[in-house]
Amino acid sequence: MAKLDEPLRNLLGARTAKVLASGLDLHTVGDLLHHYPRRYAKRGELTDLDGLREGEYVTVLAEVTKVQGRTIPRPPGYLLEVTVSDGHGDLKLTFFGRKGSYRAERELSPGTRGLFSGKVTVYRPRGGGRPQRQLTHPEFRTVAPSAAAGEMAREFAEEIIPIYPATRGLESWKIEECVQIVLPQLELGPDPMPEATLRRHGLIGLEEAYRGIHKPRDWAELERARRRLKWDEAFVLQVALAQRRLAASALPAKAWPRVEGGLLDAFDAALPFSLTEGQRRVGTEIAEDLSVKHPMHRLLQGDVGAGKTVVALRAMLQVVDGGGQAALLAPTEVLAQQHYRSITEMLGPLAQAGQIGGAEQATRVALITGSQGAKARRQALLDAASGQAGIVVGTHALLEDQVQFADLGLVVIDEQHRFGVEQRDALRAKAGDGRPHVLVMTATPIPRTVAMTVFGDLEVSTLAQLPAGRAEIKTYVVPPERPKFLARTWERIREEAAQGRQTYIVCPRIGAQEGEEEGAPALLGDEPGGALGDEEDGARRRAPIAVLDLLPRLEEELLPGLRIGVLHGKLPPEDKDAVMRRFAAGELDVLLATTVIEVGVNVPNATVMVIMDADRFGVSQLHQLRGRVGRGTLPGLCLLVTDAEPGGRARERLDAVASTTDGFALSRLDLEQRREGDVLGAAQAGRASSLRLLTLLQDEELIRLAREEATALVDADPELADNPALAAELAVLLDEERVGFLEKA
């Protein structure tokens, strides 16, 4: 009998185990049983071929409609083409050479049904014919029809066939065969889930769940199995997070209650605008967190322009009023400088301690970046270490050993997804005794942030209301099939400049890199070619458009006579600052930049954002970039220039961004496309996840129930002494690396 930790070689043999290990990283019985089917097919139903994506490795159930062999002039001299269909769409199977096509020619004939596995590619005929999806030399297994009649035939047609995530040389049906060898030998110990929990939520046993998900007799059994296994994923994670919350509540942190008549009161009295209802509510939540003696760990999420900076500044002032310090960590020098300028401007005399005209209770604001001059850096370090600077703004330079604080009470992290756990932990360690309160901010929650939010790791404050006076932003895709749209883009920029308004043009990179072609790319409007499709869909791509390639075309041809400034990450800091100051002062008509202007840049007179090669950017980046316009009373226009063809994932992404300015809706789209990331590890998003079945968008209610159940269990039994099987399951999930991650995160 086999336990979950049994090596697969003991049951399947060394050769098969080696293939599973090298192809899919499956080593034990547990690994194999947790390699769940991606989807299920019925013998009586064919796969929807229209849903296949270029570049995917797929297994489809389809029916052969046509078989045609012919000689071809080039080696290997023979081509067999088999067309399969689902009754609506077709897929071509191609086999080259007599030897390569022999089995297919012998076993596949019109009317034959089979499982076909391979990588989806697209054949684009010369001369502009219709592109055709195809599998080249696919592996296949025929699915024999039933000769029986009546009830037996119906049962055969209804049989559920699991389709597993597979790879070349390890097809879905081979994985299924391995699972069916292992399942009868499975012997599990005590169920890790408490019996009372199973009864309360109507969950089946674990062994029954494994059998039900790999070999379901009907769809109801499959659903029961999926619910139990999803519950296990959610519940064990929730237990881990509940234990962490319990431990965090016992950690020491200095309390910073609000001080009457201090900086915060003076700042509020001098504000030239009224706080929104959301800003006041969120401010109260944060103020209450700062007033207790265990560390705040709160996410402040709000759409672009929702006023998060004002909320964060008020929290920092509350700490400064108590004699402490606050650090604001920004991902780029441009953003750090922008924060420094906006905070000092908002505070006015309240930021001028020791200066003529400074308010009586004033503090100082220090800026620390990696490339500032020695004199300025020396003074900033002194102000931070002595406590003269109540607020210290900086980039990664804040993490360096020589940066010290007198009494760091609050860490504010802007665009928190741009920093790793190690970096955030390094800044938090500068608090000395105890731990500082932490406030992380984001305008478009990335998948990992959404995951941690739903899983209850962060307390969440949300700003859903935009301040009064913010203008509308309209977004349009400028696609390759509408070349006049691109010509109109340059006209619109010239028209805006004639009215004294300004434009951002953003490119994915700075200049030609080694191995890439020099010169202006094809996308500029008068040259054929360009990308063949979405890079995510496996198509060949040209090099992305670069700032330094586009600049001469703009100056000489597309926008002659306009004042164009250039901003990118390789410019010296003083040049970056000078360009931004000139643009903010209206001395430039166009700012041609990379994504260094993605967050924080605030020029109310800028009305147009043109994003070149927009399909090269993620949803969050596009939304952040778009948020640079429409920041005053003038309406904003965002143009997403792309040569991605219709129908691909890139165009779907761009169309979604164009359809809404709701950052929270876009974060859900981002989550759908990129998954959650590992909620107990460092992966921000993608495949490296502890979760196999659980999805945040579909299972929020189940997660909520699991959180309530786990919290009650941990409150009653913090060390799981009365639940040893659950403790063992948790130990498997929380390896040494993930334990360290939880301690730091």
C-alpha cells in the first residue's frame, strides 16, 4: 500500500518515474495525485477547437473528417494532412515523411474519434491565405466507439475522460495510466481535517476525493471531490495565516495615538480642499491601528488619483506628532523626488523646521536616493539619524546600512509590488526594538496583492471615491488594421500642443540592444511588417520600440517643431529632474519616456498619453501609465498603439483596458490572466503557486468560510496539539523557505 510520500519509482518503476520527474517534476505519490486534470471530456462530446491558443500544449478529443497524403518537393518528400473537427471548427494535424505518418495513415480515417496531443501552431500561407491552426506530429490515441446498444451505449458515451496538463513525450493518457496504477494502492492515514469540520461543511473524505477527481463516475462525484480538495487548500493556508496573525498580535510595537494641536491638526486646517468621505474613513482606520501596541500591517488600495498620498501623509504626521519618524519607500528616483516635492509643498511651513518662516511645530522632510550628491546625502543621513527629519523619503537607498533612524515608527511602501519581501524586511529592521507599523499602497492590486487580501493576510483599506474635479479619461486601441488611426494620433498631439497642452509618449525600452536591429520600427505607420502576433501566443516578435529610435522620427517627421524632452532610467539623476521640472513648468510639449513615469508623476496640463507597443505591457502598467493624464480639470486621452492582431490575448487585454477605468475591475482581469502567485512564497504571480484548484475569483465564499473555521480552530488550539494530522499537513506546506517568508512578510 502506498502513502503520499512514497517515491513513484517504487510503484511505477525507475524508467516511468524518471520521465515524470524530468517532464513534470513529479516525484512522489502525493505529487502525482495533486497533478489534477486540467479539464474533463466526455466520449460523446468533442473539444471546442475555437478555444485553442497558439503556443499551448493541448490534448483534444475530436473526430477525423479528412485524410490526405501527398508528395512534396522538399525533404522528407511526403506530407500527410489529417483534418479533425468538433462540428464547428477544424484543426489540421500534419505528419511529415512516410515513416512519421505510417501509424496515422493506418489508424486514422474519416469518422474516427481520438485524443490528439501537441503544441498549437499557426500556419500562415504565402500570398495571404487564411491562417490555419495545426498540430505537427501530434501524439494520438483513438477512442473506440461502443458496439453495445441502449443503456450501455449511453453509459459509454457519458464516460468522463480526464485531460491532464502534459508535456511532449508525456501525454495526458500516459499520466492517466500512472494515476490508475497508484490509486488502488493508496493508503492514507488519519484525515487531516477535523471530523467536526467535515460534518459542518458537508465534505467527503480525502481518499474518496482523490478517487473522485481522477476517476469520477459522474459530474456530481467530481464536484464533491473538487470542493473537498479546494477546501483543504484554503483551510490549511488559512490556518497558517491565522497562526501568523495570532503571533503578530503578540509582537511589540510602539503606539502612536493622535496628539491634539500637533502637526496633523495644523495640516488638516491648512488643506485647500476637503477630504473625501473615503479618505476620512480610511484615515480613522489607520489612526486606530497606529494607536495600539502591536504592528499595523495594512494595505491601502485606491484607484489612480484616489488621494492615497494624502492619507499616507496624515498617518506619517500622526507618528511625527508623537516624536517618531516615518519612512516612505518609492520604487524609482523619479517617484521618490515627486513624493518629496509634493509632500514638502503640501506641508509648506510645516516642513521647514529650523528655517525662517517655518511653523513652530514644524519637522523636516529628507530625501535619500542612490545618486544624490555627497553634500545633500550627508545632510539627509544626519537628519534621519538625529530625528530632525520626521519624514524620510527614498528609493532602495533607504535599505543601505548607513541609513539609520532615531525612532522609526511607520514604514509606508508605495507601489508595494515593486519591492521584494527581503527589501521590505530590511527597512522594517531599522526600527530597532519592536517592529514599525507598515502601510503598503497600490493603485491597481497585482495578483499576489489580491491573493493576500482575500486570504486575510492584510487588513485592507479601500479608497473607491475619486476627489472632486478629476477629469474623465478616454482610452482607445490604435490597431494595425486601422492605419489611419496612427496617423490621427500624431495629428492629435499637434492639436493639443497648439492649445498649450502636453503629451506623454511611452516606449517599452530605451535604445537598441545587442543583437536587435537598429532603426525606426515598422509600427510608425509607413512601413510593412511588424510583429506577427502576440508574444504570449508563441508568435515571433520584432524588437520593441525604443525611445532613442523613435526620437529622430518625432523630431524630423511626425512632430516637427514641437518641444520634445526625453526621460529614461539611464539618464543622470540631475538630468531626469531637470526634464521633469521643464515638463511640469510647461516648457516641453512632449515627454518621450520609458515607464519611469509609470507612477506618481503629476502634471495636470498633460492631456494625452500615447503608449507604443502597448501589448508589451501588463494590465497594471497600462492603467498606471494612463493615470498620468486627466489629473486636472482637462479631460484625458490614452491611445494604446499596437500591432497585435485581433483575437489574441494581447488584444483582449488592451480592449479590456480601453473598456474601463476601474482599476479594481482590471486587477481581476490581471488575476484571471496571471493567477495569484504563491501566497506563501515570493512569487508575485504565475504558475509557482501553492494553489492547484482554488481560484480567488470563483472561490471567495469558500475562502471566507475556511478563514472563519481556521480562525476559531487556532484561537482554541494555537499549536494544533489536538489536531496532529492537520499539524503534519501544515508542516509539509510550510517548508523552511515559506516559514522564513511568513516571518518576514
